[in-house]
Amino acid sequence: MIAWHSLSPHADLAPVQERLEGGVLIHRSNGRRNCFGRWMGAIEHAAGGQTYRFSVTCRPSGVRDALTNLHVLLTWLDAEGRPVQRDYIGRREVPGGILFSRVLPAPEGAVSARAELCFKWSETGQVAWSDAEFREAPALAQRTCRAASAFTVLPGGKEKNLQAVLAVIDQAAGAKPDILCLGEAVLTVDTPFWESAVTIGGPEVARIGERAQRYGMYIVVGLTLLEEGVYYNTAVLFGRGGGVEGIYRKIQLPLAEAETGYTPGDEFCVFDTDFGKVGMMICWDQGFPEIARRMAAGGAEILLVPSAWNARIQARSRASDNGVFVMTSTPSREDTPCFIVDPFGEVIASCAGGEAHPSGFCVAELDLGRQYKTIWYSVGDCYGEHRAVKANERRADVLD
């Protein structure tokens, strides 16, 4: 049983709040843009380290923008009643409304919690909250991924380039990664791009797929793809069984690529793997935050970036912007051609390049279930989680 009361920062901001039969809680706009109010639900017992599921259904009507005007939080409290951590509850549309639901562990030090159902910044409309539930749940399964990023000197010529790529796949496979990221347009070095182009059913794709199957790992590699007479700069995802499981066509083409005959893609692609969801970008895409954001909004937990640009600042920014891992592979002439960035924006693995290192790779264990959190990360004097805060606080009503 959750005990509810209404709260607003100031009486002038308070929406109209009322209780209906059956435990339904109403927020109704006060007619002003500065409307801000919460239903606060006291949860007396919550043990740090124990896993819980919280859910509530809401039915908005006539609000300005449901993504911005509605949010749900669990605030975990210590024995003194002070906030330890505040966790946003994710949402999805269901028939007739929106279901907010999340399974998550209580942080260490928590002994109780409060649910917060928030209605804000809409001069119109109302929302009805119902079926709130907080209960113990099974612990979340650990989700990890052994990730590798590799580079090699590409000698020139389509076949020789392919041989070098296959050789570095063999080299990196010794580390037994779950997924391997390789560079951009790897077959084009010293070869006109139309001559280096491949088709999905062609022999070059089959040979890379054979390596993915041989080693039982996912591979992401940059290839010039010819489809129905159109040339695309692509990142191709091979599955553990060797088949092509995803294709991303570079959206942000540099002018120099457009002038050679490439055509841009238009889709923000997120693909399922057996360890989580991945997105792909290519090189110049990293300079445009919207691409990474759209993929993170689609559920991507790792962004793989075949590249010809050692965009360390951009890669770290895109990781921190969205609370995701970023893996990038660039040419061997760079000092650190391959690196992996965590959701804090910190480089957690890299390898040496340059003339003394004709090939190489780096490896990192990625904990996809970890909460990357920081004190005072938007949510006040307690811990906030990077990915959830960015996903829930972005002003989609004005930024899209």
C-alpha cells in the first residue's frame, strides 16, 4: 500500500489535484504555463541491494507534450529520511495511455522510498494516474559484453586490403570478444571506391562472415556497398553465425565523399544482439550529436564507429551525452587508432598505432547493467543516473 499526498513548490504553481474512487489520482492544469505539482507516495520499507519493480499507468488528455509534461521517479531514502538516489522510471505507450515501469535495485543505504508522479509546464489538459505498484522482484541478470576494436595497415588494392582485414580479425579473435569493431571503408585504400564496392551477396562479404562464424563473434566493419546502382558508405553488422544482421548507411557525408559519388542514408538504425542493443555511426556522423541521440533514444547501449577520423573529443562527448558506450576504429597512422569510451565519457581501453604498430586491438569488459551515476546529476543532493536523466529530461517539445 502506498500512501499518497500532493505537493507543489509554491501554491501559485499547484495544479488542481484530486482523488477519485478506485485509487485514481488526478492532476489538472491550473491554466498557467508554470504549473508544477507531484503526487508523492510513501513506501515504508526498501532494503539497499534488494531489487524492486515499480509501475504506474497514466492517461493524459490535452497536455502540451506528454514526454515533457509527465515523469515518474523513485527517490530512495536513508534512515534519516535523506535522499540517497533518484531514479527515473521508463515509459512505453499502452492501449489508452502510458505505462511507467522499471525493475531496479535499491542503492546501498536505502531503507525506504517515495514514488513521485509529476505533472509540469502545461497550461492545458490533465492526467489520471492509477494502478501504482511497488513490489520485490528477482535480481536483474548480469549483462556483460567483451568488446574489441581493431586496426591494421591497409596495403592498397581491394584483395590485399581484404586479406589485411581478415588477418587482424584473426589476431583480435584470440581475445575472444563478443563484438569486434573495424574501420571505415576498409577495402577502398588506393582503390577507386566504385572498384572497391561490394554487394551483400558478394564474395568479400561472405569471407568476412565466415570469420564471424568461425570465431562465434559479432563483427562491425565499414564497407562501400553497391545497392541497385547506388553507392553507400556503410557499417555492416555480422552475427555470430556469419550472416549480415544489420546495415547502417552513413547519414552525414562529408562534401568530399558526396563529390566522389556516395549517396547518404536516412535511417537511424539500432540492432539487437544476444547481449544488448547496438547502434552504428561512421566517422563524420560523430560531429552531429543528433545521430547518437536518436540511436540512444532507440535503445542503443553501445555505439560502434568505423572511422577515418580520430574524433576522441566527439566520441567522448557522444558517450557522455547519452550515457552509452562508444567504440571506434580509425587508420593505423593515428597514435591511438582504436579506443573504447564508457558512459561517463572516459576512455577505458585504447591501443598504440603509428609506424611501429602495423596492426593492433584493444579490449574492454562492458557492464551493460551497471548504473553510471554521479552525485548532483540534475536530481538534487543525491545520486542521479546518466542515461536515465538524459533520456527523461531532454526537452523534446522544443529540441526536436
